[in-house]
Amino acid sequence: MKLTARLSALPLSLGLLLVTASAAAQPVYRNVDKSGKISFSDQAPAANAQPAAPRAGISSASTEGLPYELRQVVQRYPVMLYTSDECAPCVAARSLLITRGVPFDERLIKTDADTAALQRLSGQTSLPVLSIGSQQLKGFSDAEWSQYLDAASYPKSSQLPAGYRPAPARPLVAQSPAPAATGSANTAGNAPAAVAQPTVPQSVNNGPTPSNPAGIKF
């Protein structure tokens, strides 16, 4: 009886495996709206769908010397990585982009102003955050990030020229320069400037006056 039950269950198990394999092999289509936002669906985009307009990308220096196809992708879907110091997932996220050869800009979150700006951008303060065009990915996931990079047509392996160097990471909020010191600084050997003495009202030093016969001091 047990052997018969196992044999009768075998076709069902094989059917489930085939259905699972079929679902795993189902293609995922990239849909890009006019604003450049990427989404994924099992439905192919409409034949009359308009491609997204090119978006303002990272600095021109970041695309200089890149192969033509990669330069077009960078200009269309610029990549920005938001990180902070002592953030292990940030290190893994940066490593993925570097290993894959994805040109990207990096912004550091260090100050309260940086944190507030990140909150406005992403709605949260946890890191890392990745933006690909207008698409934001919050929290590092190798599989998810790779899927979105694939959808944006970034190559799976590095095509960067040998001499390519990414732009250094910068604070998210630009720091204002310190105000210049006013007045001339004292140098060694010079006597300190005399401190100006406050002006004392005449009535205090001279005693009674015609307008103040009692000599009251204020």
C-alpha cells in the first residue's frame, strides 16, 4: 500500500516541479515610463510605448573615455550610491558596483544635515540607498540590485577602460567654507591691541551739572 501511494504521488510531484521550473524561467520584462522609472512585469511593454527621455546623469568627467554603449546607459540611468562610514552593507554595495564596472557617484552621510537630506530624498535614514535613474533601492540586496542593473542595460562584467577612476565620494550636503577671521591677527612678538574702553557719561565723572544738579549716576 505504501509503495502504491508513493507511485501515485510521483506524477503530482513531477508536475509541481515542472510548474515551478516554468515559473522560474518566465521572462521578466523591463518597463520604463516617460519619467525614466523602471518597473518589472511578466507582461511585455506595449509596442507603441515611448522610450524614456535621457536624464541628466553624473558629471561628464565620469563618462569621459567610456565605451559608447556604456556612456549611453550612464547618461540615461545615472547611478548614485548613498553610504556612510563603518557600514558593512555599504562596503558590499560599493564592491558590487566596482566589480561589475558600473560608473557611479557616491554621497556620504556624516552630518545631521546629510541625514535630513537623505530623509527627504528616500523617506528613511538607513543605508545604503541606491538610485538608478529615478528608481530607488533601499537596503543592499545583491540579487535585487543586479536585477535592476540588468534591466537598465548595464553590462554584467566590467567594460571600463584600464585607466578609469571613479569620482571620490563627497558629502551629500556641501559644506560651507568657514568664515574668514575679521581683523588682523596678532603675530609673535607684537603687543596685543589695546582694548577700547567704554565711554563713560560725563555726568558720572564730573558730578552735578546744570541738567543734573543732584549728581545722580545712572
